[in-house]
Amino acid sequence: MKIAIPVKDENLTFFLNAGHTPKFAIYTLNGTGMFRSFALESIINNPRTDIDHNHAEEEHDCSHASNDAEHIEQHNKMGVSLNNCDYIVVKKACKNTANSFTSQGIKLVKYNGDSLDAGVILKETSSQFK
């Protein structure tokens, strides 16, 4: 099972807005029950070309029209790039971001905690990965 998590950089700091994250960390879930562990498989760049990844905004709210095909296509690039993942952990995801993942069969897991450490967040949400 593979789980994606939006991160700022290779330090694996959780990025609050999944649609504007500079990178995604991809983890493989190993084991079952209380013996679950997560292994970092790769870190990939967010494939969107309509945002500045060096200055990505964590608190940005999408204000594009719901039928803005070009903008929706930018969002869809994220789902396609993560289509081998089963889940993505998010704090915040607009409708277009959520649709980009669910259209690829990726389930969203909402994180409501305060940690910014990807490893801690995965442990805190691990019971939701079925």
C-alpha cells in the first residue's frame, strides 16, 4: 500500500495546502496492526506548472471559476502523478485538488493534528489506511 503526503522539501515537513505543495513524499506501508511501519519510497515534485513552487502558498484559497478547464487540468496533473498511491494525507484540499486524487482512485485522509513531521502524521493517521 502506498501513501502520499504533501511536503515542503526533503526534510519531510508537512505542507498544509495539498494543491500548492512543492513536493509529495511517497511512502510504502509495511506490516499490519500494531506492527505497521512506513518506508519512504520517493519524493516527487508537484507537477503543476501554474504555481511558483519556490513560493507556494500554504494558505491560498482557489478562486478560479469552477469550469476553468485549464486550471482544472493543472490540478489533474497531481492525481496522475500519484496514481500508484492508495491514499493521500491532507490538511487542506480544495474541490479541484480533491477531485484530482479521487478521480485516480486515491482516497483522502484528513489530518487535524498539529504536527508538521510527515513521520508523526503517518503514525497518527495509520488506523485510517485499510
